[in-house]
Amino acid sequence: MITVRNSLFGSRLCGLATALGLSLGMAFHASYLLPGLRWFTDHSSIFLLVIGYIGAAYLFYLGVNCLRVEKADVDPDVTATKEGITPWKSFLSGFITDVLNPKIVIFILALLSQYIDHDLTVEKYVSYGVILSSVQLLWFGCVAMFFSSAVLRKKLYAVSHWIERLSGVALISLSTTIMLQNLSIL
């Protein structure tokens, strides 16, 4: 969702910067999960809970900010910097969103746990991380290209405040779900 938002309300470059941030966030998770997957699944349920709560709080914060958006009487062709969305801010929002997303941790654990054993080489671990990050960059890069299209952008800009508000509701719902799931683990 963050890639769609930054592509639609920022620019194509902002969307691609978000995709890069998300991809590097995936690489961050892969860098500590892949080498220590067995230990992680056996010993660090508290760490997973902490990451989950931090991620849920961040998603809640993003959701509240989206709910506060009012209809803007602005030309959709205005540059992204006038809206406050810059490529650097987009990159950071993508990276932070991915790093604090506990579902990424669960995704990596679920996907790769069947392929991990004690005899795997460092090169194999690195290749898994590169593949995961590259696929994510490719997917969200395509999303950024689609939603930064001038034709689609003009059509969606008229209802942008509703898109923001729906995004806010979705983010708050997701954060609440994560919190409740973490409470059920305790």
C-alpha cells in the first residue's frame, strides 16, 4: 500500500524509491533470519513479539495520519515535493515499513524453513536473500510504474482523500490484528 500511495501522490521516482526501501528491508530480515533460522524459531518468540508490537504501532501511526487527510484542491501534476513526498522520504518509509513488519519475518520463516539445514554454505544463504529482495523489488517496482501512470493518476487524484482514508482504515485494522495475534501468543 505504501508503494501505491507514494507513486500516486508523489511521483514515479518516489514509488520506485519506496520499492527499493522495501527490498532493502527484506534484505535486512534475510541477513539475520537465514543464517540463524533454527535458533530463531527455537529461542526468540519474545523478540518476534517485540518486533510485532513495534510494527503494529508504526502501522497504527501511519493509519491515523492517513485518516487525517482532507480533500486537497491541487492539480495532480504538481510536483511531489509540494506534497511533502520526496524520493528520500519514500525510501525511508518503505524501508521502515518493511523492517517493522512482522509478517515479513513470518513469511521468510515459513517460506525458507523447509530449505534450511546446517550444511548450507554462506553463498547459498546470500543467494536466498538476494532472490527474496530482488523479487520484492521487481514486484513493487512494477506497482510503482503502474500507479504513477499519468492517466491513472489524474483519475484517482479526484478521490485521493478517500483512498488515503481507506488506507488508514486498512492500516489500523492490520495493526489491531497484529496486536491481537501477539496477545493470543502470550
